[in-house]
Amino acid sequence: MEAQATKRSIKGGEFLIRETSAEEIFIPAEFTEEQKMMAQATKDFIDKEIQPVRDKIEKQEGTIVPDLMTKAGELGLLGVSIPEEYGGLGMNFNTSMLIADVIGETGSFSTTYGAHTGIGTLPILYYGTEEQKKKYLPLISSGEWKSCYCLTEPDAGSDANSGKTKATLSSDGKHYLINGQKMWISNAGFADLFIVFAKIDDDKKLTAFIVEKTFGGITMNDEEVKLGIKGSSTRQVFFNDCKVPVENMLSDRENGFKIAVNILNIGRIKLGAGVLGGCKEVVNYAVTYANERKQFNTAIANFGAIKHKLAEMAIQTWITESASYRAGQNIDDCIADLIADGMEDGQAKLKSFEQFSIECAIIKIIGSEALDYVVDQGVQIYGGMGFSEDAPMARAYRDARITRIYEGTNEINRMLMVGMILKRAMKGELNIMEPAMAVAKELTSVPSFDMPDLSKPFAEEKEVLKRLKKAVLMVAGKAAQTFGPAFETEQEIMMNIADMMIQIYAAESAVLRAEKLVSIGGADAHKLPTNVAKVYLYEAAEKINKAGKDAIASFTKGDEQKVMMMGLKRFTKSNPVNVKELRREIADHLISKNKYAL
Amino acid sequence: MEAQATKRSIKGGEFLIRETSAEEIFIPAEFTEEQKMMAQATKDFIDKEIQPVRDKIEKQEGTIVPDLMTKAGELGLLGVSIPEEYGGLGMNFNTSMLIADVIGETGSFSTTYGAHTGIGTLPILYYGTEEQKKKYLPLISSGEWKSCYCLTEPDAGSDANSGKTKATLSSDGKHYLINGQKMWISNAGFADLFIVFAKIDDDKKLTAFIVEKTFGGITMNDEEVKLGIKGSSTRQVFFNDCKVPVENMLSDRENGFKIAVNILNIGRIKLGAGVLGGCKEVVNYAVTYANERKQFNTAIANFGAIKHKLAEMAIQTWITESASYRAGQNIDDCIADLIADGMEDGQAKLKSFEQFSIECAIIKIIGSEALDYVVDQGVQIYGGMGFSEDAPMARAYRDARITRIYEGTNEINRMLMVGMILKRAMKGELNIMEPAMAVAKELTSVPSFDMPDLSKPFAEEKEVLKRLKKAVLMVAGKAAQTFGPAFETEQEIMMNIADMMIQIYAAESAVLRAEKLVSIGGADAHKLPTNVAKVYLYEAAEKINKAGKDAIASFTKGDEQKVMMMGLKRFTKSNPVNVKELRREIADHLISKNKYAL
Ligand SMILES: Cc1cc2nc3c(=O)[nH]c(=O)nc-3n(C[C@H](O)[C@H](O)[C@H](O)COP(=O)(O)OP(=O)(O)OC[C@H]3O[C@@H](n4cnc5c(N)ncnc54)[C@H](O)[C@@H]3O)c2cc1C
Ligand SMILES: Cc1cc2nc3c(=O)[nH]c(=O)nc-3n(C[C@H](O)[C@H](O)[C@H](O)COP(=O)(O)OP(=O)(O)OC[C@H]3O[C@@H](n4cnc5c(N)ncnc54)[C@H](O)[C@@H]3O)c2cc1C
């Protein structure tokens, strides 16, 4: 039996079958002074060092990018997650999320930073031997060395484990010789350290290696010419008899794919936080522009069509924020529990990320899609100027597009989510089957006319959420039962179910955050978060209804279909919400503050 | 009384209250041999002259762009709409749509072409005196002269009539001196002819002028650095005492805004056709890539998630095509009717475009949003390669983004649509009020249980359409009644209603096209168009329901709201459609043909 986080902490994936209370979730208002100071220091670094030279970064002028990384290292920004004993700050996971959030506004640089501190650092931190950690982490943490992560190959992208790069033991048994080609490697242009995945001999699975640039045999192509994040180095990397000492194997032979997958979990949730800085910056620009730009004798901010956009941009941002930090704290709690249970630190962290892999995928998807929406509307609000590279929106638009592609495409993440929830259900790790069966039973029984007590704040919203979860359980349960292992070939339906789950998590995070805020500061002080939660929940119910309908229509027939459609209608019902008014109130607030102010 | 097209032809905006039969609409299968030959000649020109030098065009190398325009002129492509007496081919409007469609695949060049042949030509063609036409049209038609259209100013974009450019009569009364600054002028870099909008003295409204480059006093800034369509020249243009002979005023004093608006109608519908070439090219690339790219030991085209995308890309393209040529022919018919009634050719054309201004706006919106969807999914199917400027998707993605901004932003077009339909209703030009009142009455009466005869092909779909129209009439009627002239300040609700109208027009165009195809060639031969129509109608009903709900929730209360919500539910009900299966069939066909083949 593997250790499970069963103490105070919530289980990953459990949100689908569990009623979570507002007290149980972490909200950004709860960041400590220390965390806020760290965020401020990061923001100062950005304002002083990054923003003034963004155009130069975009051109990758000289050594500007690695130099900035060195500076970030001097400030401690590269060691947020690294324990103090290895030269880092040893802060908890949600702090590293907060830093990723703040750095998000730097676009290209945010990818550089993320590749170094995430996929370029964590494999060593979590899987390295004590010697490896001692040797490399201080160098990475200080920024003396820049690191990168070489997993993808020309023929192995989403299917990362199919990579052809080979490692063969030298005749003296002292080195592995690595041969092969890697592609799309962020930071490759200036990296001193390469985490490389290769197959030893005829292994089926990958093994990871820590490779120093100076080991030799490493060459690379020119910089890729990309749509966006042009300031981030991306290259093809070739290994030609690159000589890696055997002690630089990372973790066990054939454990590489597992490492890759676990590290990607972390990358995914951090991407959710990482888009926030970008979203907020774009909202700031958009509000300011809308306030300044006059047409028809008035600021365009006064037009309802523009208010709708501004409000929705802020809503998407706020939702991503709510979900990201909620899950981030769940992970920190889980880590703490496991450590309290006696588990070793690195092991506890890995277990916790694995435990929340569904949430990590959800947040990657929410975040990347929120960013895409925000930049798209940002361009539109700028009108013709949105199409000019001399204004800020064009770059934001180009930069954003990568987030739905890397750290696992959003299609892969959607499929993973559904696959994982079903796997856990099968394994009995998550008791999904029982509630799913209860819902199935409810379908054919007389609906209960018990009126829940709706007098408490958000009681109605939480009732809606409860029912929405039933909708997901109904569809997912039926699909799992109908298809069994062949479910894999029904990706369209998996996508529908993924969409439903995503909406549940996002909407619940918003409702609980608003509820918690109101419970602390009162309804009047938190009218806008309440608006956000209400509008989002209404939209989520609609989306869940639509995804459910698509799914049901695509794999059921006759009476069964009718019954499920009726159930869906019942479960996704929500009261009309004056979305126009609620959005206007949100927009008016942003407009009066002339920035993202939620 | 103004002349009305009341003969054979259908009225603009009437689709909302009229049951149109399949025989009444034009479908692309009906293009004549002559039209097809013209399209083929255009395609040959593109394949031979444009595609091989696209990278050079993107860099605007030397005089490559104007040179290509000259070549296009030699082939007659710049004079498709110009009568033979002025050196053109004198073909009907739908032929010019077809040519725009084919040229669409050239991205930047398509904008250059569109600016010259559309906004740069038509003001003279439709509003010029005989002398002006004789003097300029042959030069424009042959490509000897390149033309551009100077309406937008730094402070006058959507609000074009607020332009500050001035025209003052010289003391000898022989010239107007034009002074002012224009912005975002396509083709400015090499134009010989400028259609310039300016205000004479203290006029409230614009006047149009035909300005030759050689008149002097014209300077310009460098090329704008744009997100996309980089191969299309876009510049700021300055007029400094530019001396325009009085005979070069176009049409009457203060008639400029009217010209601008009418010409934009044409630009809008042609944009719908103009995106088609781009959509089809991107679908071609995407299908080919999906067939070639292997992950998890299989071509990614075999994944349901990818099939969904490919099918939906094709659906969006096909829908845009259906709507564009349907409306194009309506316009041609209207022109023919008016001419038969004795109206002068140019006048008849103008009247007809004005008559179909609602459809023009709809098609601009459908087309630009279809293109954006298509390129976005194209990028996604390419995965990491979608983000590379060395693959075709990145450019397509950048180029597409302009279409929601120019020719009137999509927000402006949505508002215009609704404004126009209400105006026509008020004026009694369109009998919307009566059916709207009938629907309002139906809301409170017992629903009819008469079963319509659903035995004929598409009878069910047409019943759904009929009901969907009721949903729009219900919401629009109630909103108009509630707000009266203050409706303008309720843009969010106008947007909802616009969305509903758009979906009606698009879905009806699809259903009627499929029906006509089936009636000609049989159901078996046209299974896929039938699938497209069914999937689209299903989605349209969902969207109409959602937009209706948003609107109703935002301006009604209590019992009235309840009744309307129930009505909406009844009117937007549609039977479940196995969207997964229908889309798979569409995708499988594209995949087997390895291209857009609908
Ligand atoms: C700018 C940039 C930076 C990057 N940085 C790094 C880095 O530092 N290190 C690194 O190792 N990699 C990096 N990558 C690679 C990135 O992780 C991959 O591009 C990504 O995983 C997608 O793989 P792919 O490009 O091969 O696309 P493919 O896997 O070929 O996917 C193509 C399409 O098929 C879909 N698809 C694939 N498999 C399935 C399936 N089973 N079911 C349904 N749909 C499927 C995808 O969703 C996508 O739509 C980077 C990429 C870019 C563009
Ligand atoms: C590449 C390119 C080529 C162009 N070519 C030409 C050309 O050849 N000739 C020419 O004359 N012009 C041209 N234009 C200008 C183009 O037509 C304008 O950019 C467009 O009309 C929008 O005007 P704007 O940029 O001033 O945006 P704005 O009008 O400032 O709009 C900004 C935002 O406000 C919204 N908005 C504005 N008014 C309202 C309202 N009343 N209610 C609600 N929302 C509103 C808009 O929808 C938009 O989202 C071109 C532009 C570009 C980018």
C-alpha cells in the first residue's frame, strides 16, 4: 500500500464528489507578509530590470537574457523552491506560485524563468541524490548556471516516451554516451546544464541524466523563429557521443518518463499561476486604453460592449487565480501531512503533486484559455492599434498562444484528467462509483421536493454546484460503464467530460473564494467577488449543460437518452442572473480604478 | 417613395420573418462555367505568381507588391466588377465574391487586392460622374494605377464621420486644399490614387474626393509594423495643402459619409468571401499535417480530438461560404430587379447593397470569426510546429486577426445589424412588428399540438429554424418595446440579439444549401453537407438559447421573465444530434481526401 494523504488534507480529484467549505480553501487575501514582500521584491526586479529592456529581450540581444537570469539569481528569485541547505529560500509551493504569477507579466522572460526554475531545477531537487543536489542546486539557485530540460524530440512530442535519443555505457563502464536530437528546448542557447531524457540500450522507457555543457558533444541549431515569446531561447539540441559520467544518471534506470510526468504536473499548475501576471497586465492596458480612447464623443470604456469585455477579462483572471492558489495550498497541505507521517521531504512533494495531478491539468487549461481570451479581447479593445506591434497588445497576443501547446497540449491535459479520474475510481482510491450510482438511481426516482435552506450567503450557489457535480457524475459514470477500456477511443466524449470537470473546479473555487471573503469582510465590501462568482457559475452551468448534452447525444439512445437528458436539465438548472448588470458593476469598478482591481 | 426591390427578389433583413425555400437560394454548385473559368484563372495566377514569392511579399521587397498588382490587372482580375466600357470585365457581384474567395488564400495580398478593387475602386464606380469614371476606372482596372482609401484618422476610427481633415476652396475657386492626417491606409505606400474623405469648411459631414498622387502635398510615414498581413502596405498619410481640382469632388458635398457607409457594406460581404480562401488553405494544411504527423504510433488524424477540430474547421468554412454566396446572389437579383424597374446601373447596385446591409454585416462577422477559429485550431493541430514561423500556421494566425477589426469592428457591425433591423421595422419597411406581436401572444396561449409534416427531407430542421426565429423576434420585440430609443445604451443586449440573428442566418443558409444539394443529387451523394447543416443547426439553437437567456435575464423580471424563459425554451428546443458521429464522418472524408473537400 502506498502512503496516502489522509490527515487534514483534501485528496486530489475529490472536488468532484466532496462538498468543500469556504474555510477549507486558501485565498490570495491570506498571503502572509513574508510572501507579499517576496512578491514585491519580484515586482521591483521586473519594473527595474525587465520592463525597460523588453524590446532588447525580444531580440535576444547579446547576453541580455542570461544576464538577467543571473541578476534574478542574485536576488534569490531562482531559489524560491530550493531548500536553504542548497542555497535556496526554501519557501512553500504556493509562494513559488505567487512568484510565477508576478513574473508572468514579462512574457518571454517568464518562459525562461519557468524553464530554469521548473523543469530545469525540480528533477534534480526531487529525484537527485544528495551528491547531485549538493553539486548542482546551489549553482542553479544562484543563477551561476542556467539550466534547461531536453525531453521533446522531432518525432516525440505529446508521446514523449517514444523518444529515440540513446544512451550507451562506455566500455570502461564510467560514462554513458548520449546520441540523439532534441527539439524546442527552452533556454538551450545559453544553458550550462541539461536535463536529458534518453533510452539506455534497448530500454522501453526513458532514463534521465544530468548533463553539463562542458561534457562535450553538444551542438545546436540557430534560434527557432517563433510566433511569440521571441525573447526566450528555443533551439534544437544535438547530442553526439556526449560523455556523461554514470553518477549523473538521475534516479533509476527507466524512471525517466515517470520523472517527466511528475515534473510536468508541477509545470502545469505553475503555468496557471504564470499566466496571471500576463492577464493582469493586459487588463491594465485595456482599461487604461478604454478610458483614454474616445470615439463618438465619449471614452470607449463607456460602451456596454467594452464593459462586457473588461468585466469578462477580469473574471477569467480572477477565476484562474482562485483555482491556482486553492490547489497550490492543497498541495502544500498534502506535503505537510505526508511529512508529518514521516515521509522524506522530496518524496512527500512528489507524492503530493501526483495526488493533485487532475487539478494541475485543470489549472493549466483554465489558465492558458483565460490568457488567450484576455489577450484576444485586449487586441479588440485597442481596435486598429491592437494590430500594431508598436502597441503592447500584439506581442501579448503572440506570446499567449504558446500556453495551450506546451506543458502538454490542452487536448492531452483534458484526456489525462479524465483518464486519471477513472483510473482512481477503478483502483478505489476515489470513491466516484458510489455517488455516480446514486445519481443514476436518482434519475429514475421521484425528484425530491425538499427545499434546502438557502438563507445563508452562497447557499444557493452551493446547491447549484452540488447539482452540477451530479451532472458530471451522471455522464462520466455512464460513459465509463458503456465503454469500459474502449473509452480511450471516444476522445470527443472525454473532452466533454473534461470540460464539465474544469467548469466545476473553476466555479467552485470562485464561489468559495467569494464566500470566504464575504465571511471575513462582509457582503458590502465584497460585492464584486460575489458578482464574479455569480456570473461565472451561471456560465459554468450553461457550459456543463452543453457539454453534457453533446456527450449524452453521442453515446446513448432512446429512453435511456431521454432520461439522461431530463436529468441533465434538472442538474444544470440555475436561476437567471442579470449578467449584464453584474458585469457592468465589475467593469465600472475597473474603469474607476483604471486598472485590474479585483 | 424610394424605389424598392419588390419583384422576384428577396428583401434584406427579411430572413428573420420569412420562410425561404431551398430553390430560392443560390449555392456554389450553381456557378456557371464562365465563373468557374474565371476562378481557375485566378487560382493559376496565385499558384504561379503569388505563392512562390510569399516570403518576399511579406517583406514588401522592392516593388514586388505593386508589380504583382500590375500583373493582376493585366489578367483582368482588377476589373471584375468594372463595366466593360471602362475597361473591366463587367461581371456580376457574386463573381467578384468568387474571385475574392480564391484570392483569400494569399493573406496579405488579399488585403492589397481588396483595398484596390473594393474601397479604392467602387466609390468612383458608383458615385463618380461619367467623366470621372472614364478618366480613372480604366487606369484602376488595368492596374496601371493603384488606389487606396483614406477614411480613418488617428482620432476617427469607428466614428469615421468625426474626421478632422479639412478641405477649403482656393481663392480662385478652382481647387480644394486638403489638410489633415489619415491613418491605417492600406496600399498607401505605392498608391497613385487616393479616395480621400474630408470636411469642407465647417461642414458636419464628410465629402469625398478623388486625389491623384501627383496633385502634391501628400507625404507619409514609414510602413506600420503590424501583427500580420505584413505584406500589405499600411501607412499614415499626411495632406498638406494638397491641391484637388474642384471637379474631383466625388458625388455631392457632405455625401461622403454615406459613400463610406455604402462602400463598407460591400467591403463587409466581400470580406466574408475573402476569408474563404484562407480557411480552405488552412484546412488543407491541417488535414495534411494530421495525416502525416504520427504520435503514439498513429497519425494524429486518427484521434477523435483532432477529428473534432478538422470537422469543425470545415463546418465553419462551409457555413461562411453558404451564407456569403446566398446573400451575394440576393444582391445580384435585387440589382437586376431595380434595373428592370428602370433604375440606373450604379444606383441600382448601391440601393441593393444598402438593402442587404444587415446580411453584409452578418457575413463580415461570420467570416472573420470562422477564420479566427480555423487558424487557431490550425495552430493547435500543428502542436509546437504551430508556433514556428517556419511552418504555415503562425502566419495564418497573425494574418487572420485583422478581419475582426477592419471593415467596421465586429462590435460595430453587431450593433449596426440590430440598429438597422429596428429602424426598418419602425419605418414599416420590414414587417417585423406583426410577427413579433404574434410570438408575444403565442407565449401566453396554449402551445399548439399540431404536428407539422416532417416526412420531407429537412422538414424537421426547417421547423427548428421557424421556432428559432420566434425566439429572436420575442427577445428583440420585447427589448425594442422596453427600451425604445434608449436601446442604444443597452449594447450588451444588442449584442445578444445580434448573435441570435447571425446564428439564424448562418444556420438557415446551411440547411437550405444542404436541402438544395440533396434535392438535386440525392441524399446519399450529399450526406456530408447534411451532416454539416445538422451539426450547425444544433449548435446554433444552443447559442440562440444562451444569448436569449442572457438577454432576458438582463432586462426582464418576475412573471414576465418566467414566461419569456419558458417561451425561449420552447422555441429553441431541438432534438439531440449525435454530433460526435456526424463530425467524425465529415472529418473522415477530409482525411481520406487529404484536403478540404466539402
Ligand atoms: C516555444 C516552445 C518551447 C518548448 N520548450 C520545451 C522545453 O524546454 N523542453 C521540452 O522538452 N519541450 C519543449 N517544448 C515542446 C512541447 O512540450 C511540445 O511542443 C508539446 O508537448 C507538443 O508536442 P508536439 O509539438 O510534438 O505536438 P504533437 O504531439 O505532434 O501534437 C500535435 C497535435 O496532436 C494532438 N495530439 C497528440 N497526441 C494526441 C492524442 N493522443 N490524442 C489527441 N490529440 C493528440 C496535440 O494535442 C496537438 O494538437 C517546447 C515547445 C515550444 C513550441
Ligand atoms: C491593417 C489595417 C488596415 C486598414 N486599412 C484601412 C484603409 O485602407 N482605409 C481606412 O480608411 N481605414 C483602414 N483601417 C482602419 C480601420 O478601419 C479601423 O482600424 C477600424 O475602423 C477601427 O477603428 P479604430 O482602430 O480607430 O478603433 P476604435 O474605433 O478606436 O475602436 C476601439 C474599440 O472600441 C470599440 N468601439 C468603438 N466605438 C464603439 C461603440 N460605439 N460601441 C461599442 N464599441 C465601440 C471597437 O469595437 C473597438 O473594440 C485599417 C486598419 C488596419 C489595422
